[in-house]
Amino acid sequence: MRIIYLLFNAHGVGGTVRTIFNQANAMVDRGHEVDLVTIWRTQDDLPFPLDDRVRLIPLVDGRESAREVRAAMDPGDTSWHSHFPAGVSATADGRLRVNALIDHLRGVKDGILVSTRPTISLIAERFSDPRLVRVVQEHTHLGSHNPEWRAALGAAYPSFDALVTLTAEDLRSYTEAFPDVPRIERIPNPLTSLDGPTSDLTGKIVVSAGRLDRAKGFDHLIKAFGTVVERHPDWTLRIYGDGPEKGRLRRMILDGHLYNHVYLMGFTDRLSEMLAKGSIFGMSSRSEGFGMVLLEAMNCGLPAISFDCPVGPREIITSGRDGLLIPLGDTGALADGICRLIEDGELRREFAEAGRKTAARYDPDVIASSWERLFTELLAEKH
């Protein structure tokens, strides 16, 4: 079968990008033809390994070196903008991206089209051939869509052959919200591999990772760690990732005199190795679509502590058995939980062992088989 994944920016670091790369690699390894269409290209290199057999198709060059070229480009037809929420056509680059995607979709005559972002889904619903098998992957929880977008998606999603969520909670909420969608299923994100380094739980290091934006809540984690170091000044916090909140988080560290205890480590392409250097994994997200990095940390044998945000972590962690769930936004409880894990080496070992068993449920081969089954059934129903 032919599978066409539609990504906003395959060159950006993020959980959705990593997930789609993993899916593309798994499907091409099973003998399928795979295209990965990236609407926007911002870097020379890719952030994660991509099988050479996957055909990468960039549509608009968003690199700084191409700014003048983009500025000189004809924006093309924009009659479509009235059909979508206003933000879709708010910038010249945005209009270029939409037109490029429309042009590409008009040339796709066969295969399974997989949309990975609400904006892309709206465009695909209107401008791709309805004879294709068309699948929506929702990487965010329903509550993250504002009323304008929710209404737009509610009108578009019934035209797709299937909508796939990451969590059982999202499966329930999307099924209730969009009862006219022909088929809604849950397929969680897989780990890249069950193999990899394992923490020996001896390093006095708490680790975390993710995009440095408001949703990931690293300000909460830094605030909590300020309390932790009062009781355990020999422990440090390492945060891996990059993003728009970097400057604010750095100032927060300086203002709190935590510069000898909290380190913004930047992006790494060896995340598993970096996670395994720690002895505790902390997640302080305000919201999550799933919590891929949490699963990776548990696979590395790290006892995990996380805010119980609306979806994601609560589906992975069973609090008290393979990690700790803390009330959302309660930095005092987060600090207490980290200290509890620091002070109780036996509990760390118990959580680490149970966490690896939890992670094993997300075997990439099992998840790839779920996608293959769904695609095969949709093709059969279509034809």
C-alpha cells in the first residue's frame, strides 16, 4: 500500500514529528511505499532518523536563506481563506504554505492520506480526492481546540474515513463530540525501540525534556526544584529541549539563584542516553497529547513523577505503582514528590522496574501492526 503522511514541519523538534518518523520507518520497513510531505522546511537537517526508503517531499522552503525567494513568490489564489479559521491565512508565509499543500493534494490520485494537524485536516478535507482513504491523526486532546476550530473540525471530520486518537480518554471525548465520523479508534504512540540504555539510579540528577513552551510547564518544574534543593542541595535538574520560553526560563533560574542546580541543556539527538544519566524523570506539563518523552524515560528505567494533566500521563502512569501523579499545577506537591523519590532508593527501584514493564506495552512492532490493520481494513471498505 501507499501511505502519504502530511506534516507541518518535518525539520522541527517535537513529539508529533518523532511519532510520524517512527511510523514512516516502520511502514516502509514492512514493504509499503511511504511519502512524508513536509509543508514547511526550516532546517537543513532532520531532527530524527528517517529511513532512506521514505520519500521526503518539502513544499515551501522556510529557511532564512530562502526569505527573499519567498518574498518574491506570487501568493497565488487565496479564495480558499474564507472557508477556514482566520489564522490560517494570517501571514504571507501561511498563504504560501496553504497554496503549496493544495497544489500537492490535487496531484495525489491514490493511497492513504494521513493528516497530522488540524489545519492540514481542514485543507485535506476540502482539496484532496475523496476517493482516497483519508485518516486524521489527532495529537492533541479535544479541549485544546477553541470553539471556532472545534466547529470547523466538526464540519470536516465526518468526510474522513477514520479519526485516530492517542488515548482512551480522547477516544471517548472525540466519539461524543463528533458522532458522525465513520470510524474513531485509539492507537497510542509507540516507543522507537524497547532497547536502549538503562539508568543505574545512582546519579543525583532529575531530568526532563520537551519543547520549551508554556504547555510543557517547565516554569512549574523549576519553581518546584527551588524547594527541592533546599532539602537536597547535592541534586541537579537537567532540562533538554529548545523553544520560545528559553529566555524566560533562564531568567527564572537566575532570579531564583538556581544556576548551580538547574541547567537548560538544549536539544539533543541522543535523548535516551541523556535520560539514562538521571535517576528521576519529572514532567510538569499543563497539557499533553500523550506524553511520549514520559514513556521513553520509563523505558530507560527512570522512576517518573508527573502532573496529572487532562490526558496523557494518567493513561501511562498508575500512581503509586510505576510512578507518581501530582495534582495539576501543585508545585509544592511536585517538590514533595521529587523529594520522596530522592529519599527512598527502594521506591525508585520499584517504580523503575514497574515502569519498564509499562513501557513494554508500547512495543513499536505491536503499534505498527495496529496501523497496518487499520489501513488494510479502510482500503478494503473503500474499494
